[in-house]
Amino acid sequence: MKKQNINLLIVDDQQMIRYGIRWMLEKTESQFEFTIHEVENAAEAIIMVANNRFDIILMDYSLHNIVIGADCVIEILSTKPQSKILAISNHRDYIYLKNMIDAGAKGYVLKNILSRELIQAIENILSGQEYFSYDVAMNFLKHREYKIIQPEQSIKLKKRELEILELIAEEYTNDEIAVKLFLAKATINEYRQSLLFKFEAKNTAGLIRKASKLKMI
């Protein structure tokens, strides 16, 4: 049977991860014949997608320069809205899944994925379906159950989260907060993403608006 030719892009800042994914796709027997391209950061990915047609893009969550894959997904879909993107990440918590799916990714798998499952994920997405690793899907269901029994007013913040929320409300940037609290910029970015998730806000303005409504700032 003639194999289906698939033009695929891997976006990951770790060479060994890119090599591992390439090896799995090329060595695993399947109905696909892959032509594989690789880039290591969001800027290269955006240029590559603008100048080429890819059947599917495998997108890491954490890229160089603290860029998150969700931002790259949004940028790609703004110019190539038909792009099919599968998130591939070490992060299994719901916040990461939510960010990527809200951005427009069609699936989310973990980097410890087996080769046959990766092929299955690609097949599902190419056929117009979605695909999620088992652990990720279970976390999603647990979150749904939690949201059903937890009202909005019960949002609980740790001391550090509240401290960062107050600085965000005072219009401090991530860089400025990192300096003030003696923390890494990457750590501040994680806290900001966590706050957006907890308040179900799409951006900083929405975060501040909801926090003010709940009289938390």
C-alpha cells in the first residue's frame, strides 16, 4: 500500500528531543512517509511556517527566551489558520494543556510518549480529530470535577501568588518583579501563568479585573 507523504515540523529547543522524535517517526512502521524539518525556537518556527506548507507541527511548550509554545501557536494560526498543531511537552498539569488548547493546538502529548502512540496522535489530528495523552486527559477530567464543586469566590492564592498579583496590578513587568523578589524571570512567568489559570483570565487586564471584582487586590 502506498504511504501518505507527510510534511512535518518539529519545534523544540532541545536537540536530543528533536532527534528522538525524528528517530521514532522514521523508524516506526506506519502508513506515513515523513519529511521532517526542525527548528529550535519560536522565531524560526514562525518564519518556517510562513514559507512552507506543513501537514502537522509538533510544538514544545517551553521554548528559548521564556517563550511559551502557546504564544507561538497563536502567531502561527494568525497567518496560517488551517495549521494542525500537536503540543508535545514535559508538563502534565492542566494549566499547560489549557494554554495550548486555548491557543489552538489540536492535541497534547507528553515527551515520554511511545512511538506507536505518537503515530496515533498524528493520525487523529490529520483526520480532523483531537488527541491527548492518558495522564493529560485524566488531569483534565479531575479539573472539570473540581470546578463543578468549587465556586469562583473560593479562589485560593498562596502568599507568593498574592504578592505577585499585587505587583502585576501595580503594572510591574516580569523583569521588574523578578528583580524585586529576587526570583528568576522564568519563575515569575510560571506564577503569572498560574494566576491567569486560577482566575480563568485570557490576559493581564482580565486577571486584574477579576481579582478586583473579588476584592483580592
